[in-house]
Amino acid sequence: MKPEVLLYKSLPDDLRARLDDHFTVTAINGLTPENIAQHADALARAEGMIGSSSTVDKALLEKMPKLRAASTVSVGYDNFDVEALNQRGIVLMHTPTVLTETVADTMMALVLSSARRVVEVAERVKAGEWQRSIGPDWFGVDVHHKKMGILGMGRIGLALAQRAHHGFGMPILYNARKHHEEAESRFNAQYCDLDTLLRESDFLCISLPLTEQTHHMIGREQLAKMKPGAILINAGRGPVVDEQALIAALKDKTLHAAGLDVFEQEPLPVDSELLTLPNVVALPHIGSATHETRYGMARDAVDNLIAALAGKVEKNCVNPQVLR
Ligand SMILES: NC(=O)C1=CN([C@@H]2O[C@H](COP(=O)(O)OP(=O)(O)OC[C@H]3O[C@@H](n4cnc5c(N)ncnc54)[C@H](OP(=O)(O)O)[C@@H]3O)[C@@H](O)[C@H]2O)C=CC1
Ligand SMILES: O=CC(=O)O
């Protein structure tokens, strides 16, 4: 008998067929309070689950007594209660690496569009405001050769450093929990403490995961320490930055601009004050959202679940200690 699996995200047809070859699949439209109740039997039978974004907490796990493996179509896993998974010996799989370069491209797009005001001036052209040669009120600020500060020098931070160093001649500063020899040798990146990073960076680029330690790591006090004229880019997770403090810093021009792919609440509420600020570029969490990369993530997530339920995990495991 094939193991039962709960699928709560749509997959490309070929990947869905691959999943069906290995498992008896119950597909549901996201994990919401309504369909959790509606599909209680499928949850109770599931040995595996695959999807993204939804919260997987203790309460949900209690409804899934047979669960052995969870596979998320993302690298971030802050929506999972990993401790609860560990206690039950449930393997958590994710999709690092396949999306790294695409997310770094998105971060560079945010750097360029917020510095050069790409979205704002393009909208002015569409509104018919380009009536004569433009003046300084349309100008942006340079990106090349400015100092890039990277907060979180992991896979994505490293790929961003490569673009900034080789493509734009930017000196790189960074902060992480440990030194990263590869960033230092390949991109001449300089490790520094958070205060130095804040004080010296022209662009503060955040590629941190959301954890208890990183929640609101950038708040009012940290924003006040930033270099005058600096631009903040966040593509890690929204709650790493205190959004109310960010709005205040953008309004009083402590910060020159912000480029944001992630928010404290997603989707960003339409009445968010961020959307009223001309110096904000707001994207709908598109870090990895290209056809190629989203396909690769879904493929890896399917393969991860197949490996996990077969007891053949070799990579992409968040909590390998439960395998021992
Ligand atoms: N916007 C989007 O669409 C996407 C967003 N993301 C987000 O980006 C995050 C990073 O991804 P990725 O680069 O692959 O992950 P990695 O695990 O490779 O890198 C994370 C980095 O954050 C650092 N870090 C973690 N905690 C702290 C802390 N308390 N203080 C300082 N540094 C810390 C790590 O430090 P150290 O190296 O010292 O351990 C590491 O350098 C994901 O977790 C996800 O939240 C990812 C993909 C797409
Ligand atoms: O935010 C996206 C991810 O893969 O994590």
C-alpha cells in the first residue's frame, strides 16, 4: 500500500503525477481553519504533507498522528513548529539552493529600483508627467561603488555579494553569527558587528531567516543608527524589521528609501501606510517567483518527500537529528 500524503499547494502536472506514482494523495486548497476541519480524515491518515506558507503548529500536528515527514516548497520554515516536529520525530524538508540565485536577483532589483526610483518615475511617465527634459526632482542616487551591508551571509547573502562586488564594484560589509571565509576571499567582504553595519552601509540588505533572535532585529534604535541617506532592502522575512519603526524612519527621512519583498502581514493590507510612501518599492513576496525557479522548488519538494518517506534523506533536511 502506498503511504497517504496531504498536498496543500497545486503542483505542475508532471510533478503531481510523480507524487501520485509514490503516494495516495489527498489534494486540498491550502491549509485553512475551514478545510482543516473539512478534511480531518485525510489529515488523520497522512504520513506525509507537502505545500507552503501555512502554519504547521502543535494543534495541527495533533490532528496528524501518523505524520512522518513534512516537505515545504520554500527555504524558509518559520511557519513550522520545529520543536514540536522534533519531539514527534517528524522529518522537515525544505528547498534551499535551487532558489538562491533568483532571490539574489530580486534583491538586486530592489536595490536598483529603490535607488533609481524606477517604479515611481515609470508611473509618472505613464501618468503623462514627462512633458519636458527631466530635472533633479526625478533623479535618484548611485548604486555602483556604494557600500553594501549584508545582514545574513548565507546562501542568498553570498549570491547578492557576488552581484554587488563583481557587477557594481561595491565594497561589501556583512554581519552573521559567524565569519564566512568564502565571502571574504571571493568578494573581499568585511565582517563587522551590527552597529558598524548600520553606521557604514549605504544599502542595508537583509537576507535573514525569521527566528526568535531575528524578530524585530531592526527596530527604531537600529534605524536611528543608520547612515544618513541609506536605503533598506528586506527580502528575508517581514517581522525581522519593526514595520511601524520603518514607516516612521521613512517619513522623517532617517532612511532615504526602502525596497521590500516581505512584510509583517502578508498579503500587505491595502491600507498599509507603506503604500502611501513614494520612497517605498513594495513587491508581493516574489523573491523566488520565476517560472524556472518555482518549478525547481516544487520538483525538489516532491523529491524531498519521496526520499523522506522512503528513509533515504541525503540533503535538504532541516532537522537531520530526528533521522538518527
Ligand atoms: N523573499 C523571498 O521570496 C525569499 C525569502 N527567503 C528568506 O531568506 C532567508 C535566508 O535564506 P538562505 O540564505 O537560503 O538561508 P541561510 O541559512 O543560508 O542563511 C541565513 C543567514 O542568516 C544568518 N543568521 C541567522 N540568524 C542570525 C542571527 N540571529 N544573527 C545574525 N545572522 C543570523 C546566518 O548566519 P550564520 O551564517 O552565521 O549561521 C546565515 O548567514 C530564508 O530563511 C527566508 O526567510 C528565502 C527565499 C525567498
Ligand atoms: O520566502 C520564500 C522561501 O522560500 O522561504
